[in-house]
Amino acid sequence: MNRQGGTAPEAGSAVERYLAEITALLPGPPRARAGIVAELRSGLLDATDAHRSAGLPPAQAALAAIREFGDPARVAAGFKAEVAAGHARRVAISLLATGPLVGLLWVATALSSHLGVRAAPWQWAGQSPGLRVGICLVAVAVGITAWAAVLGIATTGRLSRWLPARPRRAPTAAAVAGFGAVGADGLGLLLLATQLATTSGKLSPIPAAAAAAASLARLTLARRAARRCLAIRASLT
Amino acid sequence: MRAETLKGHLDGILLAVLEPGPRHGYAIMEALRIRSGGQVDLPTGTVYPALHRLERAGLVRATWSAAGGRRRRVYQLTPAGRRALDSERTTWRDFSAAVTALLQPAPPAASSP
């Protein structure tokens, strides 16, 4: 390992074993863990260097550095809340950013599909009670998603300094936002399917296909992200 | 000094250590030890999550730097971090002045009825 910069291999492997113990205890996506482990590694190597300058042989210096860093379970526990907050924040931000884009595609679908209909926009949905109820449900799901995502972003940023530390708050909010998005996109697709079955001639195919593809992609990603948030939440004690 | 004793003050202490200029994690730990005359000796591994929390709160900014052939994450105070340090200082001065006054041996009661 060239990274060790002259440290004996057995010393380096003790450091790597220690880091592997911490990695195994960290929740969240591998990308988030990689940054933490890289930072801890450079710190451990700095500590090893410091102990070598103080006169310890390489292997003992590495062991002294590991002792100095402390119990792996304790180090991992300190990072768990940070990983949870970071992941929740990213999920909430991406849901809030993609929501309006997907929404615009659906609005475009509705507008272009009803160009031929001589009725005011608020009367389109009135043509079918099922569609009207469906659109109301989508609006509720969108509202829940937006509210939970804003909460997730607000409580993991600058505001976090002033709030009592509750590590489960952010992953819970992000999971609610994720499942809200799954609901909104799922309902949108369901409404599209019923419209296709009943009034297929009126739908303009290109915006409808784009909206459906966007919703399907968002639904898949939001579901995965929400599940991961729940898993991270469960790992916090 | 144990971690439990420092609880609630670690944020302010870390901000104070970063006040003179940017430092990486291990240099922060060494500065903690030196500036406290060896009194503060936390498990080094617990300082990193605290730094990440400060970063998320916008009080420090972290950048990867590769000076000296080793990649290190270097932390520096943000303007919000400087303001937070100032308010931590004021709070601590008021608190410690009050506790010092309270912990002083009280003068014997001169005239009790």
C-alpha cells in the first residue's frame, strides 16, 4: 500500500482492519461511507506518524494511533446520525427539485390532451368523478411530499444548531417525502391508465409518454430512497 | 477531561481551535490537547463526527487538500461559524462568572436572628 508512505505493512493492515470494523457498523450508501473512511484513514496515518516521530516503531505507532482513535463502535455511533442526516437531506432535496419537473410534464399532458375540448380547465376533471377524486388524491400526496421534504431540508441544515438533536427526525421526514412521491407518481400513472382505457383518443401521446416515463423513474428512485431512509432510521438507537 | 464533562461545549471548543486558521482533523485534535495543556484528551475518532455536524450546520467549511502527499479534509470557519463562536464565548463568560460566584465559599452569616 503506497498510501502508507513508508509505514510497515503490518501497521497499515492493523489500520485497515480498524477501518473495516467501523465501515461495517456505518449505515447508508457506500459513497457516504467512503468519504468518512478516507478521512479517518488520513487521520490515523497522521496519528501514526506522530507516534513514530515520538520514537515508537511503526507497528506500535499504528496500534497507538488506533488506541487513540477509540472504540470502533463509538466512532461509528458518532457518525450514524451524520450519515442519516446527510442521506435524508439529499433525498429531500432531490424530491423537491424533481417534483415540479414531473408536475409540469403532467400539466403539459393535460393541457395538450384537452386542447380540442371546448371547456374551461376546471371543468375537464368534472367530466369524470373518478378523475376528479384521483386528481385530489394526487394533490394531497404532492402536498405531503413537499411538506415532509421541506421539513427534512430545514432540520438538517443551518437550523439544526438550534433544534434539539433528534437523529431520527430527518430520516423519518425523508421517508415520508419518498413514500409521498411514490403515492403521487403511482396515482398519476393509474389515472393515465384509466384515461387510456376510457378516452384514449383524447390523449396526446408525446407529453403523456414523457410524463409517464418521468413518473415511473421517480417512483422507482423515491421508493428505493425511502426504504433506505427507513433502514438508516432503524439503525439509529 | 472526559467527553461527558465537555458535552455541550465541544462545538464552541472546536470553533475556537479553528479560529486562527484552517486545520485538518488530526491537527485539530493536537491543537485541542496543546491548548488545554493536555486536559482535553477525547478519543480522536469522536472529534470527526462533531466536525461533520458543524459542517452541516454551516459553521465550518471542509475541503479535501493533498498537501504533503496525503489527502486530508481541511476545516475552516465560515462567517456563521465566527458569529457562533462569539456567542459561545459570551454565553460561557456569563455562565462561568455566575458559577464561580455561586461556588465561592459564602462568608459566614454575620447576623442571624
